[in-house]
Amino acid sequence: MRKLFILCAFLLQLLSPVYPQQATTATIGPNLKYGKPSKEELSLTSYAPDTTATAIYLFHQGQSDFVYHDGFQLTTEHWVRIKILKPQGVSYADVSVPYYSPTDKDEGQERASEIEGCSYNMENGKCIKTPMKRESISFERFNNLYKMLKFSLPAVKEGTVIEYHYKLYSDYFSHIDNWMMQEELPMLYNQYKITIPHVFIYNIELRGKDYIQSETKRLLHPCHGT
């Protein structure tokens, strides 16, 4: 029996908007269970700390892991929930995700899969869920190095809550993409987790003026081998 040490690093932040004159607390606490937006989220009509916001991230959660199949590969999953507050915010239902996919097939690749999404609307006091259809998902060549995953959430209007999930597989495990704790929209909750095998060592750097709560754990995992 041999032992494998796994290092788990967590970044957790309940964020206020970036504007210094605004209140430091969010108006609601989002339900973090994907696929289960709360009645409070569905009925939300404005974001008190920033009443000009056209939409807000209720949460963005990510998790990176390493898998081994004839070599290591890095996987990163994204779970996103956004509340549309104004008609101008409907554009956030059109999502574009660039990923590295060079035309030279001898180079390492990234690919996107497990793509899903849906919208939630309150109609006559009931929550109506509209899943995204497969034909709303496309892959486009951006240049000779990158492709673009594109998809559009259906039935989106002012008041809609949208959710989507996707997973990226990357041969480039030597570099982990940056994780942005604050986007252009106000962010209520943002969490990123990564589990790193003990054979890899990464430099982790936190940047920005907002406080980010982080937690690191070292786990012992038994493996059978010769």
C-alpha cells in the first residue's frame, strides 16, 4: 500500500460590490444548491447596494480536480446563477467561454462538455423552469489557438433567474487559470475549490483589496499499488 497526499485549497468569499460608497452586506443570501433557486431570489427586483445593476451573480462556484488516464488532466467545473434585474441584463443569458484548442493536433488540447442550463420565471405565483435545448449550444473557432463555447439560455426577461454549468478538460495542468472573485456584475457569493496531488507544487497568489477567506487542508488518501 502506498499513500498519496492531496492538498485541498479553498477560496471562499461573500462579496460586496466594488464601489466603496455602497453597503458592505448583500440584500439576500443565495441558496447555494444548484438547481434550487429560492423564492427570495426569484422575487428579487433590485439590488439595494447598487440599484443601477442590470443583473447580479447570485453565485459562481468552481471546482478543479486532477484525473489520470495515460497522463494527468486538469478538470474545472463551473456552476453559475444570475438574476436578471433590468431589461438590459438579458444579454447575460448569452454566454461565451473561450478555451485553448490549437489547430495543431500535436499540441495539448482543452475541451468543454457537460453543458447544461435553464431559466426560472415566476408566473401566476408558480416557478416555471425552462431547460436549455442542445441546439442552443455551439462551438466556434475563434482563431488558430482558441475555440469558443457559446450558448443562450431560453425564456429570459426582466426578473428571470438563469443557471448554467459546464466542465473544461485541459491537458495543460502545468498552469491553472486565474479565478476572478469579482466580475463586472455585483457578486453575492463566489467559491473556488481545487484539489492538488502532492506530486505538484503551485504558487498561489491572492490579489485585490477585498478580503478573501481561504482554507487549506492536507488529506491522506490510501492507494493500492506495487
